[in-house]
Amino acid sequence: HKNPSPKKLKSLRIYESHVGIASPEGKVASYKNFTYNVLPRIKDLGYNCVQLMAIMEHAYYASFGYQVTSFFAASSRYGTPDDLKEMIDVAHSMGITVLLDVVHSHASKNSEDGLNQFDGTDSCFFHSGYRGTHQLWDSRLFDYANWEVLRFLLSNLRMWIEDYRFDGFRFDGVTSMLYHHHGIGTGFSGDYNEYFGLHVDEDALCYLMLANHMINTLHPECITIAEDVSGMPALCRPVAEGGGGFDYRLAMAIPDKWIQIIKELKDEDWNMGNIVHTLTNRRYEEKYIAYAESHDQALVGDKTLAFHLMDAEMYTNMSVLMPLTPVIDRGIQLHKMIRLITHALGGESYLNFMGNEFGHPEWLDFPRIGNNESYHYARRQFNLTEDDLLRYKFLNAFDRDMNKLEERFGWLASPQAYVSEKHESNKVITFERAGLIFIFNFHPYQSYVDYRVGIETPGKYPFLYFAFKYKILLDSDAGEYGGHQRLDHNTEYFSEEFPHNYRPNSIMV
């Protein structure tokens, strides 16, 4: 370890990654490949945090690292422990925070190479009988009331921080841990009876509080994230307040909403108020990680946003030598707009799964019996962004500039946005955050001239008569992002003392 760990970040821009698929080649890629080929790409794209999946050793590659067999081993299929340590050190030298996707919610039921039946019984480390097996995941469930289990899991967290220098964790399957029903067949509406009652697994909740308290006490610079779909209150408040102690939780409703809108609604039927509600529906003072899509949407059986939007045409019409078809045009523009509005309005941190930033054309499927052990879909085709004749470069450039703009203005670390307009017939959403004005036109065919937008920043002070001028900083319609260049970036927009949408001033755009 030559480089110090980065300080705790205020604005977290996370690149969710899997080392084994981080190469265009059909093989298991290595830690070395990630160190020298992928980390520079992550840095260039403006992400300041990498979240590593499938590092804890798992016998079955296609389990995506979620069926852990050896909790204290870094997966050997990508290289040696020293290779992983070098990779983390190089990331630190670039100022990149490194998080581990830690699976303490369940364990592989393998008894040959896993913890299951470690002493010959079914109750060593786990609950015995029905309570000790997850019905959907076909895996074993820890007994969090057991002293030895607590020591095992807590020391496991310390090992990853102190031996490998990880900067924190994304805890997988927190919803499964929190409730005896594991979230199976249960919907969460936000009613408080859903979070407080005999169905809550208090032993597991206490373990999570204990884990966060230990990490926070021994390594206060570390970050912890909860993958919780239920929205349990205070999960992301300090343990001292009676909270769960996590720094962030994943805003898992946001990607579901985008997929639902794209699958079920025509463009002219999109509901602006519903989009804004989903993006802003979070508890005050609990930090959320917003994302338009993660690895969940990239897996075989599901579709990424790019695939939902453009589907088969991605194979034939992504060349700049081809005329721009309506499907590709719509797909490219919405891909950028969905990402920017999610980034700017949806939370206090942002996450993207590797390859999705440039609209990776294919799903993710690990080698298994069902596909004749093929590696064809267990790879990321980063080479597509380097081909100047393909339109993937436009999405890649927009993602980079969006992150760089956040780095300049820090909207993720700013208070929640003020939404001044969600106009249903115009399909316009306008909001202010971090001193910036964000204006989105989701109308499928209507553009607007001299559109009045309400703003907070005043037009003039007493005794000082001057107008504040605004300039375009990021434009999804710009040529370098595959847009139609309909806006003049030299235009200066002057504010007026003309109230609009409950804001004291306004500008015409």
C-alpha cells in the first residue's frame, strides 16, 4: 500500500463493476486488466468511487458472487490477493474510493467448500430447519443472535478494510435480513406498521447496527450502503439516534419506474408529476443513491434502458454513416435525459453499472449449462466507445461531461432540489439545485421558444441595478452528444424581476 485512502467524499459518483466481465474478450478478466485498462476509464468518466461485485470467493461463477463459499478469500479466478491489493492501491492513487459488495445476508449451501454443515449439523452458523433456508435463493441464513456468528461476520468486515484497504461496503440483501418474511411476496407502501412489528428480525437489525457502529468507530472514513427495497425508516441515521447506521441506501424505486414508463406508456402519456414524485420521494436527512439502472437491469431475462429504447436497431443503425432513424434518435436522446434528471434530482449520490453509460448493446449472461458455458455475454465491449464511426461515443461523452459538471458544482452534496414546474401538457420539468437551473422537455415532438422559467436568484439588489445572466453548461442536444444542435451556446439569458411558478424572478429560454 503506497497511497493513502481518499477522504470521505461529499458527492459520491459510483461505478458499479465486476472484474471478471471487464474486458471485451470472452474470458474471465483479471485484477491486472481492471487496474491498467478499466480504472483509467473510470477516472476519465468522472466517477470517484468504484463498487466491486463478486470479490468474495464463490464456487459458481454465474451466481454473480452472491452465493459466497469462502468469506475471507478474494476470488482467485481473477488473480492473486496481491493483484487485488495493487488494484485498490492504484485506485487510491487516482483519488477513487473502493467499496466492496459484501454478502452477509446469506451463504451458499455448499457443504464441501462452504460454511454449510461446518460441524456436521445444519445449525452451525445458521438457523436450523425452515428458518435457516431462503426459499427463493436456495441458500443458508445466518443466526445473528449467535455470538460466534457475530464475531465471524464482524471480523470479516475488518479483514476487508484492514488487509485489503477497502473504503467501505455495499451490504447486499438488507431487506432479506430485516424481515422474517425476507420481503418475499410483500409490497411496501410506506405504512409504519410494515416496519415495526413481530415480522422484523431484530437480531439481524442489531447485527447491522453493530457492524455500522464498529466500522464507524474504528474506520470513520469508511462508507456503508444498504441495498434495501423496503424503505425502513432511520436505516440511514446514526446508531446513536437509534438508526441503522448506514450512510446511504439505494433508491430502488427509480429504475423500476423508468422501466415501467418505457414499457407501458406512449411518449405523449408520460406523467411529469409521477416522474418527479418518484425522484424526490425520500425521507428528509436520509441519503439516497439514485440510479437509472444497475446490474439488475442488465442481466439476461431483463433489459437495459438502451435495449428497451432501441432494441434490435442497436445492431444495425448505430453507425454514424447510417441515417439517424427515429428509434435510434429517440433512444439516444431519452437515454441522456433519463440519466441527467436521475443524477440531478434523484438523490445524494449516483450509481451506474459498467457499460450502461454508453448504452451497452447486449445483456449480461454468465457461462452456464443453459448457454453451453458461453462467455459471449459475460463481457463488456468498451471498444465500442473507441470506434469513431459508432454512436456509442455520444452517450459516453455525455455521461463523462455530466459527471464532470457535478464535480464542479456538487449538486449531490447540496440540499434537495426545488421543483418549480412539472407541466403535463408541455411535458416540461424545471428545477433548481446547487445554483443551477435544470430544464427538461420530454415532449415527443414539441419545441418551445421564449419559454418562461421561474428562478430564485434575484434580478437586482437595492442600489445595484444589474441582471444576472445565465449560460448553457450542458445541453443534451449538442452535436458532440449526438443531438441536433438546436440551441446557440453563446446566448446569454438575463433574469427579470417577474415572478413565475412561485419564484420571485424568471428568465426566458
